[in-house]
Amino acid sequence: MQFKLLVLLLICTEAITQDVVMIAKTHSTPLIKYRDYSDVAVLQFKIPEDIHFASFKFEAEEIEESLFSCKPNDINIYLKSGSPPVIHPDNSELPKDFYNFSRPMEGLKFTSNKSFHFINITSPYSGFYFASAFIAYTDPRLSAITQQGLTAKCLTILNAELWVIKKPRLHIIVPDKQEHVILQPLTYRIYKFYVSDSTDYVILQLDKIKFCTNCTKINFRVQLNRIPNTNESLHSFELTKETYDTKSFQLQLTATMEDSWYYVSFRLESESDGETEFIFTIKYYLTYLTFFNEGSSTNETKNVLLSNETTTSPQNSTLHYKQSVLRNYRSPYLHLNLTYKQYNLVREGSVENFFYSFDLHPNKDGSVPSSVNITNNDMIALKFHVNSVTDIGGTLQFGLAFKPRIKKKGRTRQLEEEPKEHVLIGCIRNGEKDIPTWPNKCVFNENESLAPIILNKTLKNSTIYIPFPDAGNWYITFKLFCGKCEPCKCPEKCKEQLNSCPKKCEMECDSQNLCNNCIKNCENDVLNHKSCPHCNCEGPCLKTSVACNTSVLFSTVSFPCVSGKCGNHGKCVYLISEGLAYSVCICATGYKGWDCSDTSGANSKGIILLELLLLVLSNIVFLPATYVAYKRGYFVEAVVYFSTGFFSSFYHACDAGEDIYNFCIVNLSVLQFSDFFCGLLAIWVTIIAIAHLSHPWPSICHITGAILLSFTTTINKTAIWAFAIPFMTGIAILIISWSCHYKRTKVRFPSKQYRCIIFPLGIITVALGLLTYAFLQTNSNYMYLHSMWHMVIAFSIIILIPNKQSFLPSSVESSE
């Protein structure tokens, strides 16, 4: 708790001393309850470069559109950079081959009561941020089926603002240019430099450091693609006065990320006024292959110092892009210097959204290589770029496979098995290169994760899926292992020498020849030393003397949804929000999940068949109602009751069954209209029959009611007023008719039995049915209660439809 308060205090201090500026304001479409990703409102924000602090401000409110008051809803928001958040609030399972290689995601939960809520990010990435907002998920099977007009009609609107603080006095530094830095107490000085794809590592050097009298230390931090902060940085050092006054400090950034900005911050800690100064310089280095022709390449590498004017590789730039480049990767965590081949892939697009792929550069004859060759002594890196906004709305599909080994024997060709000791480990990451290590790991810096792809004698090909891939450079790395892993037993002292020796050599070398041989000379010195007998390691294993090689097929493609479809229980749709297009699956029949493969909410076939039979066969009760109406001389009413049962049966036969057992004689919308229309018409003609109008008023009411009901049903068949208008109008006609009969005959009308027993019983039956229909139905009990509704209404018709004796004049009143 104290730590959180300290962070908030620091943020408030920054806000007081610097301007907080609102740079974006937006609001969502009306939020709805989460059922699948199509119910999510996606908001889009863009954060400029060099932003020190960003605050996303959210407010949700309820807008009333009916006489009923609105209750606040629970709102969920997820925010991340690079691409829309991959979420599943319904706890559905992602497919087993799905991997969420996305940047960290922020979450926020609150209610729509017009209060403000914030997501604060210190040192945010520049570029697009995406917020997914929705009303909190609840199990749809427990949700009530409400009737329009009986409940509140509300719109939940989300308002959002983006406020930022930009760090002042940001300086760009270039290689080999000396920057004279003067630090004031308790102030920041921030620099940034760009690392192109022709740079492997960078040396940062501070010379002639002069501390002021009461100055204690310099906080020195480095961060990738964003400004460093006190809680998170790539490198962080405290340069104390006792250690570095009048001296120098050097930092080597190994395995720098291509096409990236690095930020360096300095902050002086001092007890009083005074200035500290030093000379700040940076140097770029590239490790490259002497010959670019793969057929004649060796593992001999050179370290080239890149000047400010050097913008591309020392070799021919065309060859640099068309063929592989041999580069060097240093990992202090793994204690290795790894040489690897990197291929820059070519993007092949399509006119359709999210259909694109990446391939190797074509050969001179125009053919595209389909495989890459690899040995156990090197690693392969494939680099490709996912464009912001336009490429992030689908699913990236990446696969690796051993290329079939075909051996020619005379005129015949034989297919050979891949050697059983071959194991290929593949990794993929956005913005960074993972190192595949034995037996199943991917390593970046000090972070280990399970490798998404492992090929061996039993699994010769494998494919993974990455939904909503982040924009930027992606790196696929894979390495071949053969033979058993002998554990590396190198002493820690020797490991430290393997790490520190090349750095020290490259910082102190004064000739190109010496710099070129730093890695080689250091490895020879350490590995040949008698105290380091088991240090020729590659990650956790000793380097094997066994040599092996293979050819690897790869596939990197993007599709909407999952391979362009959503299985057998969903459909793939495109959605657009604030100019961002993305694809999602809309699942049917209770299935859920990213590809509609999660069956936890789906009904069994037995339950589906039971639902169909209940909803269809419950309409058989309208046959007795039809017969009773016919026997009592109500022929028009009999036709209406029969039609009601007929169309209700075929409507539910088409609508229920979840596309497994359903049967449609015509379009569903036609059957739905007929069902609702006949149901309302049945209510109308029953009331007119009870009213006992004299000729020709029944015919006039029948045809007028049919016309008006068809009109209202076409406008909105589910609105409460569509039921209320014929019911209230019919009741008014009934009361007027009975009153006129009584006034004319002075006899209570209708008969006592009908008036005191049959009519109240029928009204109670109808009321129970209406209460069940309007307030008790949920998605889980729908098939039971709606079937009961059919039977209750049919029984109420049998009860209420009067016989001729009910309206005969009698002298009962006088006898009473």
C-alpha cells in the first residue's frame, strides 16, 4: 500500500511540474453484455513518441429511453498496445494451438454511475492503444427473457479521454559525436538514438565524469522504445561519486533490436546545488558474414564499427536483403556468443482483409524457395513486419516442418525418415529474438518460456496460431539439436570471463584487426584454460562433436478468424470500430470460444431434441380448442385457433433444434410473423366472441382487427404495446357490449355460471400464462415455460369460448 501511495505521489509531482495535456477524446457505441467478441466496443487511441506518462480516463453513464429508471451496469475494460486485447471473459478455452504473444494488458472494472476511472501508464509505448469495453459477462442460460416495454430501456455509453505528459528537452544522439552533458540536481536529461537493421550491438560510453561537491550519484537507465522509469528499464546503474568521479563508464548493449529507438536517462542525486558533467558518446557495431553467398559461407565473422554516415551493411545492400545475413547474438544469461542466419521475409498481400503471407526472397528465375537449410552449429532467424491497424485484425498462422528427405536410387526415388535423434525447437516473438535451448525452452534475456513448436521423430510438423498479432517486427527463430545433451558444468568464474572478456576487448581494442578477433581470442583463452575444462557450452548443454543438418519448411500466413472460418458451429464476420477492422467468430447453438470449439455451454443432442419436441408438440392442445370453437358455432375463431397452432408448430420446428434437427417449410422470418400475428389474432377474436356483438359488428371487428394487427406486428412483433392494444381495445368493446345488453334487457349478462365461474377461471388461467411468459422465462427454462405457455393459452380458450346458452336471456335476476 505504501508503495502504491509513493507511485501516486511521484505521478502527482510530475503532473504539477509539467503540463498535462488532453490529446484525444472519444465515446463508444452503446455497450452491450458480453456474449462473444462481436459484443465488444473497441476504442482506439494513438500515443505520440517521447511520452513520459499517459492517463486513460473512462466514464460510463446510463441514458434512459423509457419510463423505467436504469440501474448501473458493471463495465469491464481491457487496454493494450499494438493490437486489440485477446480476451475470453466467458472463461472459454482457447484452442490448444493458440498462443497469446501480446504485450501486457491493463484491466479496469467499474459501474456505469458517471464516476471517473483511470488507467495510468508510466513510460508508455508510442503508437496505437486499443481498449475493449463491454458490460460484464453473465451466464446467458440464466438471463431472463424480457418483453419489450415491460422493462427499462437503457443505453450504456462509455466516454474516454487520453491525457499525456511529455518529457521536455529530449535530445537525439548520433554515433561518434561527443555530447557534453551537464546535469542539474534532481532533474532528468534524456537522450535517444536509433538502431537500424545494420547494427548488432552498441557501446555507450561516459568519459571525464566530474561530480559536484555535494553530489552523490548519477542514476543511469536505458530502455527500449520508451522512456525509462524508476520501476522498469532494460539496464539500470547507479554511478556513485566514490567510484566514478574523474573516471569513465562503459555499457555494451548486446543483441540490440533492429529498427528501434533506445532511450537513455540521467538523473543527478545531490544534497545541494551544483552541476555534474561528462562526455557521452555511442558507437555502433555490426557483425557480418565475409561472403553473402550461402554456398561458400563460413562461421567467420567480423565486427565493423559503423560511423555516423554508415546507414547500411558494408556489403552490397541488394544481397543483404535477398540472401541471409550471418549475425551474432550474445546472451549473458546463457553465457554464449551465438552466430545465426537471418532472413528478411517478403510480404505478399491480397485484396481481401487479413489474407497475407511472408516468403523468402525469390531466386533469379522468379521461383520462391520453400525451405531453409540448417545445421546444429547455427540458428535461423526469420524477420517479418506486421503493419499497424491494417494487419492486426486476423489470426497469424505459423508452421514448421521437416522437409521430406528424398533419395535417388537409379531411376527411382525413395522417401527417407528424418533421423530419430533430430530435434528442432522453434520460437516466435514480437520485437525481440528468442533463443531456442535444449530441451524445450525459448530464452530472451533472463526470461524462459516453453517453446511453442518442437519437432522430433514422432512430430514432424507443427502449427501455432496467434490471434490479433501485435504490430511491428516479428522474429521466428529455430535451432536444430542432435544427439544427447551433456550438461554444461562450466564454473561460474569461467562463465563470467566468457561474458566480460569480449566486452572489455572490444572497448579497449585500437585496431580493426584486434576488434574483429575479440570473440575468437577470448573464447580460445577461456576454453583452453585448465580451470575451464567443460565450458564449450551452448546454453545448458556442452557443444556436441556430432554434426547434423536438415531442411526445414516454414509457413507464415494470416487469415481472418481461424484459417478463415469458425468451425462447424459459428460464422466469421468482419467488424469495424473507429476505422479499425477486425474479424471475430459468432458462435451458434451454445458453443463459445475463439473458434466456437468450446462445448461447455452447448446442449447435448438429447436436450436439443427434447426442446424441439416440447415446443412443437405443445401446440397440439390448439386442436381441442379448434374443435370446441367449431362445435359451439365459432367457425372464424376455429380457423384462427388452428392457424395459431399450425404456424407456432412450424415456427418452433424451424427456430429450435439448433440447426441439427430443425425443419423450415418457408423462411424463418415469415414463420415468425405468422406465429405472432395468429397469436394476437386469437386473443382478439376470442374477446370479440365473448363480447357477443350483434350482426354485422363481429365481421367488422374481425377484419378491422386483422388489418391493424398485421400492421402492428410488422412494425414490432415483440413490443408490449403490440399485445396491449388489441387486448385493451377488445376489453373496452366487451364492457360496452355487456353494458348495452344489460341496459336493454335489464338482466344480468351473461349467465351466472359463465359470469361467476367460467369467466374468472379463464381470466386467472390467462393471467398465469401471461405472468409466466413475461417475467419467468430464462434461456435455460425457455423450452419448459414456453411450452407451458402454449398449453395454458389453448386451455384458456377452451374455458373462455362461450356456448350459446351463456348469452340467452333469462329471468334469473327476478328469481334472485
